[in-house]
Amino acid sequence: MTGFASLEGKVAVVTGGSRGIGAAIARELGSAGARVAVNYRSRREGAETVAGEIDGVALAADVADPGEALALIERVESELGDVDVLVNNAGITRDTLIARMSDDDWEQVIDTNLRGAFNTCRAVSRKMLRRRAGSIVNLTSVVGLHGNPGQANYAASKAGVIGLTKALARELGTRGVRVNAVAPGYIDTELTNVLSEEIRGSILGNTPLGRLGRPEDVAAAVRFLSSDAAAFVTGEVLLVDGGLGM
Ligand code: NDP
């Protein structure tokens, strides 16, 4: 019994599902009834644990690599069936001020966060168009909307994800494929546990709900957008940030 925003009978792929927000999304989609492919890059054990909890499969792929991203989608199709839901969650940061930002810092972040989302969207697009169904949810960030010092690469990648989302929403909408983005504020994961107490304090001071987010807060929004409960929602950027970015 999965109730509201059921994903019963659907096949979902979550990139970067070995930990943090991606792991919470995989669990949420699994508990909504989907068969879930939990992608990871390096942490196989984490991805296998998550997949084991929801009767899914753990699949390795570096989504920044177009060939690996395509192979990932093809493996999902052969092991679970055609993809109904794609969640582009894999993401990294390489924070530093622009004067010190290396080409490598720039390229790795753009390649993973933006090119990775492009690679998997392209890989699922043909079949989704043919089947006239599908839902794609891309993880962006409040930083992609408002910027942040020391995150030129990350902010550019996440702003790019919003452009990608809206372009694809227009391009694929007439064939019934929806494309949305979720923009988390600060969520308690490995990505943010490097923040100093001072920065944490200032974030909390600017967050009306007065706390950091939990991965489960983001997962619930992704489940909604993935499901037929959001059948008339496309091109949307849903902030899940306790009010930080409004
Ligand atoms: P984590 O650092 O906790 O986890 C990142 C995940 O991405 C891991 O599963 C990692 O896999 C995977 N990953 C990284 N690079 C690749 C790659 N090239 N190919 C496949 N998988 C990859 O991050 P969060 O859970 O905090 O963040 C998840 C998403 O949410 C990101 O897109 C992030 O930008 C976004 N976000 C996070 C916020 C936050 O406050 N935490 C705020 C706003 C947005 P592995 O473990 O195998 O290395």
C-alpha cells in the first residue's frame, strides 16, 4: 500500500545513490513501489546496502563519462525494464575562490553536475519520447539560483542544470515527458559537513524554519515530482530549503 504519489510498477534510476540525498531518494522511490537502480561511482558497499533494502540493483557508472552514462541506462533497461523515472542526483563540489580555482576544479564540477545530467537525459530521451511517458528530476541548488562566494564552478553547474531542465521541459513536453528540478537549501550530508560553525550559524540565521534540511525532506519532493501526482507539473524548480532561498 503506497498511497499518495505511488510509483507502483515504475522503473527508476537514481544517480549517486550510495549516500546522502541520493540514498534517501532511492529509499523513498522504492517505498513508493518503484524498482530502483541505485547508481554509484566509488562506494559500492553503500549502494548495495541501499539497493538491498528496497529490492533494487546497485550499478556502477561515472555519469560524467558519456559512454558510462549510456551503458548505465542500457543496463537498467535490460535488468529492470524501460526507465520511467530518472533522478539526476550525482554531484560534487570543489570550492575555492576564483583566483585560485584550477581548470581541474572547474572541469570536474561541470562534468559531473551538468554534463552528467545531460548524458543521462540524452540516454533516456529516445525511449521516453517513443513511449510518450517519463519523468526526469534534476537536483540543482539554491546556490544555482542565488550564487555563493567560493562556488563559481558549482553555482554555474547548478544554474546550468536549471537551463537544461527548462529546455527539456519544452522539448519533451508535447510527448508527455515531464522534466523538473529540485533545489535543496543546506542539507545535512557529507557534502555540507565540511562547513565551519560560523557558516552554519549564518545559514541557520537566514532559514525561516531554523534548521538544516534532512535528505528525507528532499526525497519527498522528488517522489512527488516523479509520480503522476505531479502530472501537470513540468519545467518547475521546487525549492526545498526551509525558506532560505525565497
Ligand atoms: P554527497 O557528497 O553526500 O553524495 C554524492 C553522491 O554522488 C554519492 O553517491 C557519489 O557516489 C555520487 N557521485 C559523485 N560523482 C559521481 C559521478 N561522477 N558519477 C556517479 N555518481 C557520482 O552529496 P549530497 O547527497 O549532499 O548531494 C546530492 C545532490 O544534491 C548533489 O547534486 C548536490 O549538488 C545536491 N545538493 C546538495 C545540497 C546539500 O546541502 N547537501 C544542497 C543543494 C544541492 P560515491 O559515493 O560512489 O562516490
